[in-house]
Amino acid sequence: MEASLQEKGLAITPYVNVFNKSPENGFSQFLDSPRYSTGYTTLFGTMGMMVETHMLKPYKQRVYVTYELLMSVIELADKDASKIKILVKNAANSYKVGNYYPLNWEIDSTQTTSLQFNGYEAMFKKSEITGFQRLFYNRNKPYTREVAYYNYFKSKDSVIIPKAYIIPKGCWNVIELLKNNNISINEIKNDTLINAQVYKIKDYKTVEKPFEGHYLHYNTQIQTKEEEVAVKKGDYLVYTQQKGIRYLLETLEPSAPDSFFNWNFFDTILQQKEGFSPYVWEDKAWEFLNAHPQIKKRFEEKKKNDLKFAKNWYSQLDWIHKQSRYYEKSHLRYPIVRVGG
């Protein structure tokens, strides 16, 4: 692509992923998670490219270079059509039941690519507005310089690909989006019991300001356990071995950065609706501990080892409540379960 545009006398560079600092010191590749156009196309084995022409260029020039880039894309895709088909087919074979699928990524700073970067010397001068030093680029001092481009990533965590997901019929918004993305789903015809992997939300963080109308969660951590799950007539069984497998994994695995959980689809499970009145629970909690010596032992150990817990009577009663049958099972329990894998 770069060579094709250079033959036309046009320069192209990866997105200059810096903020208020000079790119000459090196910069990292922008990570296109599924929320972005090119991250989305990738989920379906489709190559994608987002082009941004510089905002300070004249409009006519921006239209012209975009047109020429599109022409190069068409020419290259036509020329390498057979190779692209093979790449897509080979990629699809990587996502089999039981394989590990990476969910979160971080820059691998041990590897870089060198870019011949065209830029202007970065300088600082006193701002006429704030009185502080501000960045500006001296257009009288152009340069072409080799800069480090951090475009290697490594996986931070992964998940084993399951055979299928079971989605409760009440999750209509999830079902609607799966259908919109041509995901094949199967409606369950009868009530049944099935052994499944169930997630419980162990921890998560939430942004302080909205993004696209959502208060996104991030750094979501989960606990997994095997359970016999009651599946209802009208629930949905969704097999992973289909073209949209990556869409399923990236949206239904709660710890994935752009999962439906992180986009607030399941915030109701984060609210504990049933609690206790201390004056009533005190006696019942004492009876419960005496009837469950192993839990009582864990309770005493926690008081001994956790000073903050030992000084908080309500936290102690709450901890015991969460071990009992009175604690609501739906709290922090992710409603979509995994089968197989």
C-alpha cells in the first residue's frame, strides 16, 4: 500500500498516536479494539483500513488522496485475491473449541519497527494565552528521520473457546445484536438441566465520564465454576463454530474490552437488592456459623488476618450473609453461561 501510493507521489504514515509530544521520540500503534471500524471488520475475517487525511490540508487535496488510496486498495485486493482468501481461511482455522483465544493486549516494548518519518522540528515557546510552555512545529525546519514504531502487541490474558453459549431469553438486546450480525442462534425447545461454566464478576472498574453515552467498565475480572444450570424453554443456544466466532468471544466474554458486560448491558447484576437487618441477622448469623464449622473457621481466620475487616462489624455480618442461602444468587452472576471447551 505504501509503495503503491509513493509511486503516485503520495506519502502515508501510520496514525501518529501521540498527544502533546513530538512523534520523533517514537510512538505506538493504535490498538483497534472491536468498537472501532477496523477492529470490527477483523472480527469477521475481513481486512479493514481507516484512512484519516490531515485536518490542515485543503479539502480538494484530501478528497483526491482518499480517492487514490481507494483505487490502490481495489488494485491490490484484486491482484492478491487468492492470497487473501487463503489468509482468511487459515485465520478461521485458529478458532477451534478448546483453543486459547487472547482477550486483552498490551504493547510489547521489546520489539519495534523503524519508520522513515517526515515531520517538522518540535519546539516549545511561551503561550500567549496561558503563560505556560506550549508545543509547536517549526514549518521552516522539515526533516526525514528514523523513528521507533511500537507495533508489536502481546496478550495479557486469554480464554478457552467453548463449544457454545447459552443466553437467557430475557437478554433481548443481546439476541437482537447477534441477529443483526448474522450470528446463527438456536431456540431451546424444552426446559432442561445442563452442566455449564458460570461466571461471577469478581472485580471491575468504571470510567468517570461517559463514552458514546455509556459509563464503560474495564479491568473486569471473573471467577469461574462448574454448575448444573436450569435452562428454560425459549432460551438460546449459540454455537461458537461459525463465521462470527470472534464477534461472539469479544462480546460475550465479560473480561473482553468491548464485551456487552463492559458496555453496561448487565448492570442490573451489579446491584444487590436483598440485604439484611442487623438486629435480626445477628442471631441467625450465629446459628449459621455454629452449623457450618468450616465457614466459621474461615470467618475467624479472616478477622485475624484482615485488620480492616476485624474493625467493621457490618462487613463481618455481610460476609456471613454472603455465605448463606439467604444471599441472592443473581448478584454479580453473569447470566450467559458457557458449554464445553
